[in-house]
Amino acid sequence: MAPTAIALNATLKRSGGDQSSTDKMLALIIESLQREGVKSQTVRLADLNILPGVTSDEGPGDDWPSIRTKILDSDILILGTPIWMGQPSSVAKRALERMDAFLDEVDDAGRMVSYGRVAAVAVVGNEDGAHHVSAEIYQALNDVGFTIPANAVSYWVGEAMGNVNFVDLDKVPEAVTKMVDTVARNTVHLANLLRRVQYPGQQ
């Protein structure tokens, strides 16, 4: 059976409003994953009530537990974020903070519940900063047990002080298309390997 994937869209925009560049980038990745035989779903985090905290359930009204279940039911996690003030969005950071709970959620062999899952990143913005943002997210995802494949980011940034968004481009640049396909190919390859052979536990 082919791997499954979940994409978390950490745009600040709720559904039904302005178009989201993050959504466009994630759609490209999902389309490429589908060509690899991967069934995917996208969750727009801004539409949900994700309470602040570092546990898997922060009580009444918290929508995070259902997202957590979808993450752990998937082999691949794609976290998509816009760049704001040179950093990942506050919505992306909220999701990463909630995944901090994985540090204490381990099996009998001491493996975090997230072990064996592959993660990649999608970044969009109007100024340089994609490498900085992806580096922040890479480290956070690795800290909470995800495995990062080679070249696991697809990004687009416009010129400094510009006003053109990714979603407004008439044509997706060839370099972005190549990055998207690389992300899909490498994440699926690694996910298949980890499905066959899980990390060793504590001896």
C-alpha cells in the first residue's frame, strides 16, 4: 500500500477570503505526490481553534487532537508556511509547539509516536528568507521525531520590497516545479523505506 500524506497549511488566511499562496504551493506538492501514488489531505490550520500549549489536548474547544490523529495516521507531513517578518507564521509555530508533546509520548522501546514519519516544508513569501524559515522548521520537526529527506523544501520568494504573491503568478517557474517534484519523490522514497524498517528502540 502506498504512503499517505497530510499537508498543514499555516497561512494566516481563513478559507473563503483572499487566495493563499501557501495553498497554491501545497496544491502543487500534493499533485506531485499523487503522481507517486500517495493519497493526501490538506488542513488549513487558521480555520480551526488550536489552543496554545504543549500537550496533545488542551481541553474543551481544542481542535488540535483531531489534527494530531491525522498526522500520526499519515506517513508524510508537509508543513506549509508563508514568511512573516522573516519567520514562519505564528500559525506554523503554534502547530510545532503542540507537537512538542511527542517528546514525552513514547512506546515501550522509547520511540516517539512520530518516529518513522517523514516531513518536508513548503515556504512562500515576498522577500528572501526561505532558507532561514525552512531551517527553523526542519530543526523543530526533527526535534519531535520526524525524519527529513534530502532537499525537502519547495519555496518561492519574490523580489525584496515587491508586491507580487506566488498565487498571482501566471505561470509557475520551472525551478519551483522541479523543487516540488524533488520533494515528492524524496519524501515518498524515504517514507517507503521507513515503513519497511522502523528505527531501533532503546537497548
